[in-house]
Amino acid sequence: MILFTGKGSEEVASDAISAGATDYLQKGSGTDQYKLLANRIENAVEQYRSQQELERERSRMEFALQSTDAAIWTRDVETDEMEIHPTVCPVFGTTIGSLDEWLEQVHLQDQDTAEETIRSAAQEGESYSLQFRFRDEDGTRWGEMNGKTIEEGGEASFQTGITRDITTQKKRKR
């Protein structure tokens, strides 16, 4: 909503913005004001359309995340904190809040290689894929982690990716 008014003040503009107006324009003399108004309307319409597209995309992504047995994660390279969706990792059946907590789930013989692969990819700004073993109540299982390092300002900032259980695929190959 754009407020186009003949009279006003900073208080009127502030109240209009607080009430949901996206812009405020005071009428003046001449035709230039109408060009400015048309430009602001075009900008507001474009912003609205972009917001609608973003909401549609967010809805599609949420559906995809809810439909998978994989864990979608983000790792802060500096702090090693991890954010995982869903909160309870479907691969391990527990919550994971850091790289150390993730590594605790990995089979002892695979931990060093997994950590080295992840940290090396962060240093090099690269993507990676690794397979690892982990234990659950049914015994040893296989997992796969695919990650990508995201740089901000020329330095690795975070990694994001997916972790999934590939035990069934491994058994089929035998």
C-alpha cells in the first residue's frame, strides 16, 4: 500500500508505515509526482510478486524436507555448530548440535577420515561426499554425507548438505 496524500507530516508518514503502508508520497504540483508514484507502484508490485514466489518456493522446500528420511544440515565452519532438519536426525535417531556430536555417531574407525574430509573441504572451499559406518540398535549401518562449502567474503563461512542412510543400497551391491 502506498499513501499518496495532499497533506502530511513525518508523524503521518510514520503512522502510515506502522499501519502497513510500504511507501509514503506527498502530492505536489506538476506531473513529475505522477512518474514518481508510478515508479513506486511498480516497485511495490515487483516486491509483492517476489515475496509470493519466495513463499511458494519455501512451501515446496518444506514439503520436500518433510517427505525425506534424510537429514538436511548446515554447519558453521568457525564454531562447528550444526543445525539439522528435522531436529531429530532421522539417520541417527537423535539430536545433533555440533560436528563433534555428529562424529560421535560415526563408527570409531571412520571418524578420522570423516572429520578430515569435512574440514579439508571447508579449507579448500569445495564440495565433498563421504560414506561412513554407524551403529544403531540393529548393528552396523552405512551412511552417506554430501556437503558443499559456502564462502562469504572470500572465506568459507558454512557448509550445507544432506546425510542419509544407505544401508539398503550397500546390501544390494553385495
